Amino acid sequence: MKDLFWHRMRRSRHMITAAAAFFGSCSISQASELLFYSSVPRNLSESFVKAFESKNPDVTVNIFQTGTETLLEKVELEIKGKGHPDADVVWIQEKAAMQRLAERHLLAKYLPAGQEAIDEQYNDPDGYWIATLVTHVILMYNERAFKDRSPPGSWQEGADPRFRNKLTFANPRVSGTGAAVISALIQNLGWGYIEKLAANKLQIASGHPAMVSTIVIGERTAGPMEDMSVFGAMAKKQPVGFVFPAEGAVAVPAFAAIASHTTKIDAAQKFMDFFTSKEAADLLRSQGMYHTRKDAAPPEGWPPITAIKIMKFDWARHNAEKQSIKDRFADLVER
């Protein structure tokens, strides 16, 4: 009897240990941690992640956020060292970069829930990425500085001598949106226009947040600005106004995709599903953003996306010329 008692005790302990191991492994597998690379401004990226995590408490998202050009340099270094980027999910404001990653088999195919509601022009036909929002670069100005005179109404006006020492631009070496703006202006107005801009002694900022501060305090009085940055400044009652340039705004979509190497595919797919959801569209709208869903309303007080004139822009040409543009632009503004 004594031997039988101890045998049963040992058997019970083994069963308890096995059960604990089983349930412990289940809880570990259910909890996921994603590494998320984003070139979308930090305040928006963080609020987006917070909203996703509140709906998906089993997923933790760690953000690495920086300007597009800096982020792409990091991605390339990681690919060179490991064969793939460290990120599980990327959100990048450059179409050409997403195409390159897809061509190198570094993105996973996935059609997120709600994908059918996305405007067709923002879907990758091969299913590797999807554009989730579009920023429009327009002209923001300090209202006090233009109280008794007209603010710039077009890109061309920025080259007028009256704007000497008055304009601020994002550094295209750091900001992907800044690089797209310079490239779009070259494609539409030529290098002669850029030379005139440079002669007006542009102030070059690291990105749009720094530009907002510069314009708000009146250190510089105008500059190209993402619509969401204008929206945020106006929501804070800061003394700024904006103009949709006569030649058109520069449209810069943000593209989301899953990295093909990820071992967190279920969590990554949940994250992509949130990107294309109506809830995400409402969140972006509340922060001054245009979602790519066809049923998404514009930010309050702003025109519908279909009413915005867009400047022609060849992204393939931008990709081919970007490095030489950054180098030549730097030479001009640093003279």
C-alpha cells in the first residue's frame, strides 16, 4: 500500500508538472511582441499603436520611429548584416522603397480584412503592401507675419525675393517627405526654380515638427508642411494658416507591410487588419489625416480628398534620382 501511495503521488506530480508546462506554453504562444518600424510622425504612430493594443491586449508593439531616409538606411544596414530587416511590420512613406523590398522577397503577401474598401490606387496588385493614409504637403504660414499682406499662394511664389530669409524646408537627407517635395518641385518646375529658392536662403530643418515651431514663433514665416502638421498646429490655436498651392499639393502615401522573416505572423496580420479598419480611418481623421478607405470622411473642416489638386509626381523617377537630388540640393542651400 505504501508503495502504491508513493507511486500515485509521483504520477500526480508528473501530471501537474505536465499540465503547468502545457498551459504555460499556451500563454506564452498567445502573447506576441511586434517590432514596428515607422516613418510616420511619432505622435501619430504612438496613438495608432495604443489604439491597436487596446483592442488586442495579447499583442505588444514596440516602435522604432524616425524620418524615412534615416529609417531606410537602418533597414539596408540590417539587410546587409542579417539578410532581412529586424522589424516585423513596417510603415514607410515611400512607394519605391516598398517595391524594392517586395522585389527582394523581404515582404510577406497578405490581404488584410477591409482591403476591399481601400481605394484601388493604393493597393499593391501583388498583395505585398497597402497604402493606409495620404499626407498632402501644402504651404503653411505664420498668420501674424501676413496680417497686412498676402501669403504665398503657389510654389512659384516661394522664389520671389520678398521671401528671402523667410522660408523653411525639411532636410531631404533626413525626411522622406522632404525629399519627395524637392523631387516633385524639380519634376514640375525644374532646377532653375530650385536655384532661385536656394538664393532666398532657405532654413533647412530636420523635419516637419521643427518647421512647425520655427513658423509658429515667426523665425521663418512659411514653408511646405504636411497637412496633419497644419491640422495639429491649428487644433492648438497656434497662429498659422495654410494654402493649397496653385500648382497642386505633393501627395505622399504611407505604406504598411509585413516582413517576410517574421515569426509573429498572426499578430502581424492582426496589426495589418487594424491598419485598414474603419476604426483606424476614424482615428487618423481625428488627427488631421486622410485614410485611403473610399468611405473615409476627411478631417473636420478640410476638403474631401477627391477635391484636392495633386501635383504630378513620378515615383520611379524620384527613386532613380533621389541621391543626386539630395547631393545637389545640399550644395545649393549650403553655399
